[in-house]
Amino acid sequence: MQNERYHTFVGIFVAGALLILLTGTIYFYREYQRAHRQTFVMFFKGSLNGLVAGAPVTYRGVKIGEIRLIEITENLDKDNVKLPVYVNFFVEKSFNFSQDPINLLIKNGYVANITKPNLLTGIASIELIQAPNFIKNTTGSYRDYPIFPTRNTIEEYTSIDEAITTAQKTLEDISKFFQSKQLKDTIQSTKEMTNSVDKLARDFNQRVPGLAITTEQSLNEIESAASATKNLANYLARNPESLLRGRR
């Protein structure tokens, strides 16, 4: 009888220990998963064009999460449609459960903003930016998921169709410019000015040889006069009395 009680006690103890171990393992595993990947929900005003499941969530240019799911639902008053965007954040793998960087960003005034869709892929991303006017944000919850604040300003974006349309219009404007009367008049005026400059250059080339000859003759005469003046000066220096008697 005593042995049966002993074995029963040991069995209960072992079963309790196993139950505690299993419960602790599940708890720590869930906490580890929660610390590794946290899910927030975001509500944006305006268009969500370009947002798809798997699109990146960036902070300071680095991917720190991705869109998990986008749903359509109705509000509590059942008079409006809502589009919750569920985002998974990648948090450091650690058993230090005191870490909560995402809520720290929220408290520091960071909000989620939809970037312009990529012109090639058409996929947009969500960027965490600090609001221009710093306000310490607080977060609520939606279906047990914390809500990440979003930017309410709706920015215009350029789709690839709009970019192609703009490029076509630019090419049409360039084509019209090349066919315009103003360009033809400008080309004609430039051609006439070029002809005038060419004519002036030819006239100058024709006149330069004669001018050069005349200049050379003048220089030769000046040189002869200078030589004669020099000879006269030398003669007077040797015979100063000739100024009175004259040259013999």
C-alpha cells in the first residue's frame, strides 16, 4: 500500500513537471516568436495603389518588415468600408522581452507613409518617417492587433501610364517645335548671318595683301628716312662748322 502511494505521488509529480515544462516551452516559444516578428495593423486614407502582400516596410532605407495581408471590412457602425493593412515587423531574435522598438518609434512620433509606386514594377512600399510636427503618438488596437499611426497627407504619384503619356506629349511638343515657323525663321536668319560673315571674311582676305604691301612700303620709306637722319647726325657731329659754312 505504501509503495502504491509512493508510485502514485511520483507519477503525479512527474506529470505535473512535464505539464509545467510543456506550458513553459509553449510560452517561451510564443514570446520568442512575438519578439522576432510583431504584427501591427495600419489604416491609410486615400488610395493604396501599389501595396501588395510582401511589399517592404522600411526605416531609414532598411527593410524592417513587410506587408502580410490586406483585407476589406466594415467599421463598427457598418456605414463605411475599411482596408486594414497587416504588417509584420522583424525584431531582433532575443529572449529579452523588454525590447519593444516598434512602440518606441511610435512614441517618438514616427508614422507610416506610402511611397510612390515603382515605375517598372508598380509596387509601392511603406516607409516609417517622423511626422513634421512632432507629436507623441499613442496606439490603440484593432482585433487584438496594435495600430501603427499613419500619415494622413495624400501625395500624388506618377504611374507608369502617366509617365508614358507625359513622354509622348513631350515628344509631340518637340516635333511641333522642329516644324514650327519660329525655328525655320531662326535657321534662315542664322544662315544669312553665316553668309554675311563669310562674305566679310573674303573681302578682308582680298584687301589684306594690298594693305600689307602699302604698309611694307611705308615702313621701308620710314627706314630710309631714319638712315638718312642718322647719317646727317653723324656728319654734323664730325663737322659742326658746316652749319656755318655749308657742306662742301
